[in-house]
Amino acid sequence: MIPTDSLLILSTSALIALGMVAAAGAWGWKGWLQLRYRQLDLAGPPELPAVAARIDLADMKERIKKLEAIAAGVEL
């Protein structure tokens, strides 16, 4: 059987290691998001013809209505 002191040290070190891995992952995720934002800023807004933009807007409005209906519990 493992002594209590050793078990406490082992569990504490495992918790610290998990925290370090989580912190490194969060730092990497933040950096990746910043990179994507910069790429999107450099690319600029997509150039859509006026008709395509209106179709996309109508499609988004329809999706929003469906999501609101789902959130309200209404069946379509």
C-alpha cells in the first residue's frame, strides 16, 4: 500500500501538471484566435454582389427564426 504522504505528493504534482497543461493549451488557443483575427482583418470583407448579399441576409434571417422557434419550444 502506498503511504499517505507519497499519495498526497503524487496527487498534488499531477494536479499541478494538469494545470500547467491547461494553461499552455489556453495560451495556445488565444494565440491561434489572434492569428485568425489578423488573417481575417488582412483579407478584408468578402466582396459579394448585391443580390448574393441579400440572399445571404434572407437565409440568415430564416435561420434565426428557426433557432428562435426551437428556443421557444415551437415545432416547425
